Amino acid sequence: MTRNSRPVAVFDLDNTLSGTAHRQHFLERHPRDWDGFFAAAPDDPPLAQGIALCQEAARECEIVYLTGRPERCREDTVAWLAAQELPEGPIHMRRNADRRPARVTKLEILRRLGGGREVRMLVDDDELVCDAAEKAGFRVVRARWATASEELKVAQEKEGRT
């Protein structure tokens, strides 16, 4: 089986593979400190359940990372994934000026990925993203192993920042 014919397993990063609790305080300020929030991402601890699921999925699937992090965080994100010994794979990030809700941007990319091959699963912590993906016919694994953050939920939906 060639790489392009393998099914795809799509993983979110924040609160799915990486824990963001240590940087939530940047979102509790007014105005929110987005530069500080994203600058602290390299120090995110790995979330064991998400990491294990990703490594397990890699046995049968090509791993694709789908995050609301802005493109300017790519270098730090690539380094963090490598440090966790996660499979290499394409990383889809939000364009720096894109402020659409995560449920819109992520579904758009999922549809593109599913255009020519099977999307085996989406693993994400954002309930609105999960709901939209399920409604569109994708299999979803809801990453409920991290502590939910109201600030992050608002940021994902209303501010289009992650």
C-alpha cells in the first residue's frame, strides 16, 4: 500500500496531544496575551492518552496534524512533535490573519483531506469542531482527557485564535 492510499488519522494539538493548562493565564487577561500564550507552547507537557492514540493510529494510518495554532508557530510545533517522538506528518495550521471559528476552518481542511482518501478519524477536544465533523460524516474521537478551559473555548469559537 502506498503512502497516499493509506487512511488518514487527523489529530488536534492543544488539549489533545499537548496540555495547555500552564499557559491558560495568558487568556484570562484583558486584553488576552496571544503572543505569550503561543510563546509558551513549546513547554506544553504531552498528554499520555493522546500520544498513545496517535502512535497506535500510525500503525495503519498516515498521521495529519490539524491545529488552530497560527502559522507563525510552525517551527516550535514541529520541534515539540519531534521531541515527543510522534510520527512525522503534514501540519495544517491557521493562516496568521484567519479569525474564523475552528469548527469552520478545521471542517474545511477535513473535507479537503477526505476528497481522495479515507479519513479514519479526527481526534479533537473542541466539542463544536467534533459536532461539525460528525454532522459532516466524519468519525470523531473526542479528546476529553485534558482539563477544559472556558477561555480557550471562547478563543476557538469567537476569536478564531486557536
